[in-house]
Amino acid sequence: MRALHTRMFGEVWQWAGTFRTTERKIGIQAYRIGTELANLSSDIRYWIAQKTFPPDEIAIRFHHRLVAIHPFPNGNGGHARLAADLLIERLGSKPFSWGSGSLADVGELRARYVAALRTADNHDIGPLLEFARS
């Protein structure tokens, strides 16, 4: 995860690829980042091996958990979307469309994405799955 973040943002931020050390409104406590990423990785390997969920759902659950961990000071959403796209490609499917627009701009599309993430926080992954393929 750190190497991907560095590749994405290394020319933008000197600290790219470095986990955050301060608390945020979004995300777990900073000291838990490494442990929670290891847990997520373990869960994903298990879900794939056991076919716990269909491939799209595995990748979207991965994305949601990665966003919830919020490991970096900035760039977490884009990082998590690209990581999910790389995972779904490895699982044999096409990358997600993520609402077919730019989520960088504040607007209706981003509002739908954030609403879908919040719904997933309440254990309903359906809207996020739908958004990712819309």
C-alpha cells in the first residue's frame, strides 16, 4: 500500500507513502494503521481463497476498509480506488468506473460516492457496489 501511494503521489508530496501519525476525523487511530492493513490483507486473501464473496464484492469491501483505515495524510480515496481496481483486475474482471466521472471535484458525483461509503459503514455494501460499476 505504501509503495502504491508513493508511485501515485511521490512527485506531489515528499511524504507520499508515509503513514499518517496524527488523528483525523476520518480513519482509525494512527498507531493502529499497520495492524489494520495487515488484518485487511489477511481477510482479502481468505475471501479470495474461500470465495466468500463474488470478485466485485471482495474488491469493493477491500476499498471500503482501506478508506476506513485512512492510512495517509491525503490521497486516500484515489489510492483506495486504484488499489481496488488493481485487485479486481487480478481477480479477472475489468476496473471499476467509479460513477463514470471525476471524484476529485466537489459535486453531485462525489456526494453520491461519500453517501455510498457511509451506507457501507452501516454494513450495506450494495450502494457502493452499484456506484463502482455505474
